[in-house]
Amino acid sequence: MYARQLALCCLLYVSTSTGRAESTATAGSELEVYLRGDAGSSAVVLSEMTRELASLMQHAGFRISWRRANDPSSPNGAAHLVVVDLRGTCTVPAADQASQPLPATLVLASSSVVDGRVLPFSWVDCSALYRFLGPVLASQPETEQAYIYGRSMARLLAHEFYHVLAQTDDHTQTGIAKARFSTGDLLAEHFDFESVALGRLHPPSSGPSTDDVSVAGR
């Protein structure tokens, strides 16, 4: 097993070959998301994360149903299911953390891949995210910092959900599904799926194809 990584610092270039499977999603498909690792995280940050992610996925044709990982009830029969692991404490960084230098490579989010298939297990590294966003968050009003942080988490998860739901390691040139994010992407007022990504999430009926995929990150 290996993780397809979304790295936002420095330039990485990896060439892989995967099979691209047909998506079974249809407009309005229910997506059940099991959340774990959220204990101790900011309630305001998590609220903004769930709100923004619901909006992004609704645009992509999915309705999110949230569940806790320790929920004893049975799955509700949603068409799609993803398990999300929040690593670290998801909260706005303190001033001293915001000034720490960044490493050459910083991985913020990823999903597991086995034998060319993207598995429905995604994670966000909140510790890495607050190191990445710290310098820019420090310049924002305190009332906006939790909002920006939670919205950034949602955009990272939407990127991972794209790979899981479309069953592709491919990226687009712009939007949520592009290979590289910057702080500007995470802070922008509008950052969404564009038409190519939406087409991959809801393709016409056709047989699977195989592409050579180049994954870049910085």
C-alpha cells in the first residue's frame, strides 16, 4: 500500500500508471463520511469545515451524511462511503507556531491506494496545515482565522474525495482537482471543482481506460 500524496511545498514529480475506473456517481448521490480523530479540535473550525465541504460536494452532485467513527449504528445505505482521519489537533495555530520555518516537503492530505485503486480512506494532517497556513493566518483578523482554517481543511478533503469518487489519480489544470495548491488557493474566496473534474465524477457510460498519470506537488 502506498499513499498518493498532496504536497504543497517544493516541487515533486512522480510518474505512475494506473487504471481509471468508471465512476458510479449520479447527481444527488449520498456520500456517507465517517469522521475520526476530531477530539480536541476547535468546534468552530470543524463547523466551517463541514459547511464548506458540504457546499463543494453539493456542487459536484453529492449530499454528505456525517457520521462519527465510533457511531454504533449501521451504515444508512449511502451510495458512497469515505472514512476521514483528522491527524493532530485541528485548530488555529498559536503565534509562535505561525513563525516556524517550513520543511522542504509538507504533506497536508492523502488517500490510500492499492493496486491502482483509490480506497475510501482519506486523511488531513492538521499539524502540517497549521504550519503551512500559520504565516498567512497571523496577518488575518482573529475573527476570520478559524473560518479560513476550516475552509482550507474542506478544500483538501474535497480534493481527496475527487480521487476516491472518480477513481482516478489524474488531476485538472485548475480548481479543487488540480495537482498543486498554494496558500492563495486555500485563502481564495472562491475555489471549486471545474468542468473537467465534474465530468470525471459523472462520466457518460463507457468502459474503463488506462492513462499515464503525472502527479506533481509543491
